[in-house]
Amino acid sequence: MNVLGIETSCDECSAAVVRDGREILSNVVATQIELHKPYAGVVPELASRLHTEWIAQVVQSALQKAELTSADVDAVAVTNRPGLLGSLLVGLNFAKGYAATLDVPFITIDHIRAHLFASQVEKPLEYPYLGLLVSGGHTVICRVDGYDQIEVLGTTIDDAIGEAFDKVAKHYDLGYPGGVVIDRLSKNGNPQAFLFPGSALNKEGHPYDISYSGLKTAVINQLDKFWDGESEKSPENIAASFQRTAIGMLMRRVRLALEDTGLKRISAGGGVAANSLLRSELSALEKSGYEVSFPSLKLCTDNGAMIAALAYSYLHDGYRSDFSESASARVSAFKKSYL
Ligand code: KG4
Ligand code: ZN
């Protein structure tokens, strides 16, 4: 089954064709990064306008790269939650029209679940496993018992991890997008130049919850307080020290969750899963006997292939969406509960 997956929830305009949930025939990502760069952040109105201009061409190019025509598309899947409402609506309405014209099944997909599923395309793990979703909008540690069966164990109580990377980069004018720049600068920095505090584990029944606002404030407003007194106060040293602390806080909770749940497998997804320090820390868990899976870099950040791949599982199990379905900017389910 060839599933066309469309993703326009933020600033990437993407379409992909995935066969039977596993074989990525094409994955076209038209990034708007250069167009949002002057503003050091995504401008929602600009994002939706660009999606409107680009979407038809991006879908066409995904079909061409897959060496298919629209007649070969067996189903259309699209992200409809969460994200920027105007951007979501562009993809959603295009997908509805496309599916209606072709008279093929149509299904809407949750962007967060798709990030959590992305690693399974390339390196599937047996269920259950610990899921780690780290992106610009979310930080979630969860127990995954099936593609649609996710129990949230911990979340951020304020900023998402990617948001913290982006805000620190913006404050110090390091470049855009922040996460990528901090990762790159860190390679030439001293991670001990500033000993920023990581948030303490919350012992009141929420041990896997995390907070990034304190770290963000320390890095932005209290640099001198945590300085080692001799290292240069350079962008590289700030970046490396921040990154060490941000990833360290996350890994502490991941290790605790692995111990407490007894899970032996772990999968990560989302834009921050592209971070080189996080990837090496996760890979290091393999030495302790854990099976680890994270997506290749292109499947970490927003892309249509993860949408099409997850959609295949739903379609295979008989799920379909109605054309009356709309988009929503937020999902309340990413609090403590079964998703
Ligand atoms: O998953 P994604 O593309 O969009 C959301 O759903 O949010 O994630 C984007 C986030 C941004 O905050 C970006 O700075 C971060 O992922 N990011 C990184 C890296 N690459 C992207 N953060 C740290 N290290 C990276 N290498
Ligand atoms: Zn995303």
C-alpha cells in the first residue's frame, strides 16, 4: 500500500510516499528556515502563506521522486494536530481534496505520535519500550505498548527542550535554528566552563517531569554566577555548558524511568533527537544491555515520511478519518494519561 503523507504543522512543507509503512519511496522536505531566519523564529502567518504556495509542488515532487503517479496512491495521510493552526489547515485541506479526487482512504495523524513512531521505520523495536519525544514543542518520556498505546510518564512542566535551545541561541545571537547551531558550537567548547544547575528530580510522585525554564534563565541572566572563573565566556563555551546540562537533565530521568519500569528498549524521536550529545548518550546505553533506536537525521525533524509510516499502521487496522475532521493547535492528551 502506497501512503502519501503530508506534513505542514510548522515551518517544513513536506510530502512523502511510504510503501507498507516501511519502505520510504520519497521524502521531500521544503524547509522555510532561510525565510524565517531574519526573525530568529517561525512567523506563523508567513509559514502558512508559504505552505499554500508550495504544497502542490511538494506533493508532485514526492510522487516524481517515488517514480509514481497519483493513480498509484492508495491512501492520503496528513498531520492535523498539534501545530500552528493556519499551517495545519493548509496541509489538511489539500489532503482532503487530494483524497476525495482520487477516491482513496483519508486519515489524519497526530504529529507527536508520528515523531515517536519515526524510529520504527528504520529500526523497529519490539513493544514495550521507553519512548522519548524531544522537539521544539514537547519533551515527553513515555511507555509505548503499541503504535497507538502510549502512557505518558513525564513531561516538561514549562519550556520544551528544543525551545530552551532556541531561546538560548536567540538571546546570544548564535544563529538559527538554535538547536543545530548550539550542537555545532558545542563541539569546540568546554562543557565545564559554566556549571549550570540542572533541575532537581521532583520527588512528589512526578519523578520523570522536567523543567527547562530555570536552566534557560541561568544561561541567559546568570552567566557569571555559574562561571568557572577562568574559561573564556565564548559562544562555544556557553553552548557546550548549556548543552551538557540540558541533555544531562534529560538522561537522568531516562535512566531512572528505565530502572523503575524495567524496560529494556528505548526509542527517541523529534528534532532534538538529532542532537549529537543526546545520540551518543543514548547509544552508550547499549553497553548496559539496552536496545536503542533513534531515527536518521532526516526523520528526526518534521517530515512527511513519519506521517505516512504511522498512517499505514492505522489504515492496516481499519481506521479511516472523516472529511469533517478539523485541525487543532494543541492536544491535551500529552499530559499524564494514556494517549
Ligand atoms: O521536531 P521538530 O522539527 O519540530 C517540532 O515538532 O517542534 O523540532 C524542532 C526543534 C527545534 O527546537 C530545533 O532547535 C531542535 O529541534 N533541533 C535540535 C537539533 N536539531 C534540531 N536541538 C538540538 N540539537 C540538534 N542537533
Ligand atoms: Zn515536530
